[in-house]
Amino acid sequence: MKQEMKLKLKKLPNSPGVYLMKNRNGEVIYVGKASSLSKRVRSYFNPSGNNTKVLLLSEKIYDFEVIPVSSEAEALILENKLIKEYQPKYNTNLKDDKSYPLLKITKDDFPSIQIVREKKNEDAIYFGPFTNKKLLKEIVRFIRKFYPVRNCKKDISNGKTKLCIQYHIGKCSGPCEGKINKEEYKKLVEGIIAFFEGKYKEFEKKLKKWMVEEIRKLNFEEADKIKKRLFLLNEMEKKFPMRDEEELYKYGQENILYNLSKLLKLEKIPNLIEGYDISNISGSYSVGSKVSFLGGMPYKDGYRRYKIKTVEGIDDYRMLEEVLTRRFDTEEERQNLPDLILVDGGKGQLNVAVSVLKKYNLKIPVISLAKREEKIYVIWKDEGISLPLNSPELQLLQRIRNEAHRFAISYHRKIRSKNIKFSFLDEIDGVGEKIKKKIILNFPDINIISTLTTEQLRKIGIGEKLAEKIITKAREVIKYGG
């Protein structure tokens, strides 16, 4: 094996993605997906066992390209799109749409969600095709726990259909016997469509609005169901595609992460990138933030906020040092390391990050991105690297930097407003730290406190006279600002 190919294999990330195998003329002869690009692609260059496909292809591969993504489901969708584009010689059994399962949502008054092989009814809504029927079934099964839409093919419009086992196990809301009205059922279908279109955030707003409406009507059971659907939506973001087919295709064409590895001279394609920022005003309420991007998309499980504990006054360098130290100072924290670290700032911030990593003997590449000049600083070059402003690689780094900044600012505002919001309690005789914590925990807003009755405060262990003082003071602060 050539040294160039060995180095290329060494750069592969252990992440989901799509790989394109090429012949000596640079033509794509096979497109595949993997839960681990590193393991799968290496298997073609060290074939063993009796896998006929791998043995056959290994003799014909002269080069390859990989596109890391954020989940196996995204890999599935991108693989399908690229097979359609390249029509690779060795994907012959996957070229025909009929060989893929599709998700079908009928357009009845009470739509049914079904997995089918062909588009027989153009009036229905279709998603796919998908290359993994087992995964698609798992997704649909998972969704119907929270969005109980029927999956039968029965005509329920005549009113003669009876409830089946799906209703009794909570997988169907029972429209056949009028257990749910059209409006409520429509909301369930909207949720499923939002998922398959990748419109999580838009639908999340709707769910929150519906939940508030149910709480106002005192329909707490219904509100709890909506809360569970919100939970599912958050789980979807972690487990399933966040980009639709066209977004993924564009991302795949640009192949930003692979290009970044070349631009920044990285030993590995940076599938997991962590971004850090510091926020403070005149040294008060100082905080730091960490955001994570996986496969070019925000990975919310990797977000973290830090309240600065050891630094007083304004010293961004020492604050960044504290945040990075807390990120890497224990074995537990070092279990999941990023492929690249990005810090907001210039050469000074870069040097701080490098020194912290050196202290823990961590060989993670670090870059910094300065706001004004939008220059990328690296340890192997004195001058910053300038990329065109329309460069997809720069735009991704800017997005990570800006997200870290947004996350830090939002935490800073939260802490500052919380301190200001409840400072009026410090002016009331008889309100100590224990009582203050009780109030904040149960009624986290001065506007809510101003509408309370003394009885409501008594229920959390506050005496009647003190409760009156607290409510009166809250109303004064809102009315006069004082």
C-alpha cells in the first residue's frame, strides 16, 4: 500500500458517514454508508473472511472519499442521494427506487403512516426512499409511542371499523371509534411530518404553544402528553437526521470537514469540534461556554456552561484557562475527546489553550478565530490564515464560534437577570438564604411572586406576615422599579 494511502486511512474518523470508492480513472464505482468510517473503509484495504463484495472491490479501488455526518440516519439518506447521482457500477442492486422502502402518509381525514415499496398513490405524502428498512421500522415504532397515528390500511370513513390492539397498547389514538377529533389528530400527523422534514425547531414552538394552551384550560393530562412529545423531539435531534436530503447533498458536495483537515494540516478529519468562549461585563458574572458540532451540525449533548470561580476582575486569558482546565482535568472528562478545539480570539487565546492541553499531555489540535479580521490562528504558522468570506470552511468555523458566543451570552444574561430579579428579597427583614432559595425554586419570576396570595407562600413554609411583606415588595418593585 502506498504511503499516501496509509496517511489517508489514518485520517479517517470513527464516526458515521458515507464513503465513495473510486477506480484508477477517478470514477465512483461504489457508494456505501458506515456507522464507523474508520473501521469500514479500512476493511477494503485489508480484506479478510468471505465477504464477496469487499474482496471484489478491494482489487479495483485506487482512491476513496469520505463524508462524515452527524448520525447513521443522515448517512443512510446521503448514501441514497449519492447512489442516484453517480449510478455506481457495484451498487446495481440499489439503483432502482423500488428496492427501497418508502414512508407513506395517506391524505385521509385521519391519515395512516405506512412503510411501502412503491409510490402507487401520488396524492399521499412520501418520504425516502431509505436503504435500511430495519432502521425505518425502528424510527416509526419509536415515533408512534408519542404520536399515536394509525398504521392500518382500513377505510375508517364508514364508521364500521372497531378499535384494534394498536389502540390498547397506546400506538394508535383510535380515530375509528371517535376517540380523537380531526384537529387533535392533525397535530399528531404534523409532528411526524416535521420530523421527516427535519423541521424540529418550528414544530417545537408549536408544541410549546399547545402545551401552554392546555395548562391554561387546566387540562394537565393533555399538557403532560405534549411534554412527552417535546421530549421525543429533543431525542430525535440527537438520534436522527437534522438536515433534509438537499441540505445533506450540498454538505456532501462541499465536504467541509475533509477540506478543513487539509487546510489546517490535521492528522484526522475533525468530525467532533468543540468551540469555547468567555462572557463578562466589567468582570462581573463571568461565564464560559463549550459547544460541540458533530458532522458539521450542533450536538446539544456536548454543550456545557461554566460559571467562573477562580478569576476576579477582567482577565479573559485566565478565565479561558479555568474553563479548559475544568473541561480536561479529570479522567471522566477526558473520556470523550474532540478532534479539534476552536477558541474565540487571537494568538493569545490560542497559546492559553495549547498550554492547558500540554499540561494534561493531550494532543488535540487547537485553532483560534479572531472576530475582526476573521483570521484562523494555528500553532504551526506565525501569521493567521485568511480564507475567502464565502468559503464553506470559514463559514462553519464562524458558525461554531458564534454559537459558543451566543451560548455564553445567554448564560451570562440568565445569571445577571436572576441576581437582579431577586435582589429585592435581600431588602426584606426576615428573608435569609434558605427562604430565598425556596422562593426562587418555586416561583422563578418576580412577576409571578407579585400575583401570589399569602396562602401560596405559606404552603412552601413561609409565615403569613413575612409572606405579606414579600408580595407587597414584589408589587412595589414592578410598579415603581425600586
